[in-house]
Amino acid sequence: MVKGPKTARFAVAQLRRAAKVKGYTVGQVVDPRTGKPRGNGSHEVWALCDEEGNELARGGVTKHPGDMSWKVTRAFEEAFEHLLAEGWMDR
């Protein structure tokens, strides 16, 4: 379990680092109809993909500067835990 709130930038950087070790790639989810990044209001969605580009998991982070709430930070970590192992964000 994540030890505390993190910034969105830090969370995505940690996701990229953990994914690289496992051979996965990370990308922002884009709406194919509009070509714009998916999200709701001040949130953006990131996906973890395998070598063939198949989406394995996705999670959302906030766009605003500063720490995300503990709930958003934990939800982002939980979205990828089954692939990257528990506590992947604090490594």
C-alpha cells in the first residue's frame, strides 16, 4: 500500500519505471474518434500495455499541480498492483 499522497507526475513516472522493468509500456489513453486524451474534468487516464500494445490495466490521475488526494493515489496504485506487485509505487 502506498505510504502517502503523491503528485500525478511522480505517480506516472513511477508507473513508467515499474513497467519498464516488467517489459510493459505506458501511454495516455486517447479517444480514437477525437484523438484527444481521455479523462473526466481534471483527471487523465493512463494505461499499461504489453509488448503487442494490448491494454492490460488503466488508472486515472489528476491534472492539477501538487499532491493528489490519498484516495486518488491509492486507486491509481491499486489499478496496476495485480501486474506490478503490491507497493510498486514506493519502490
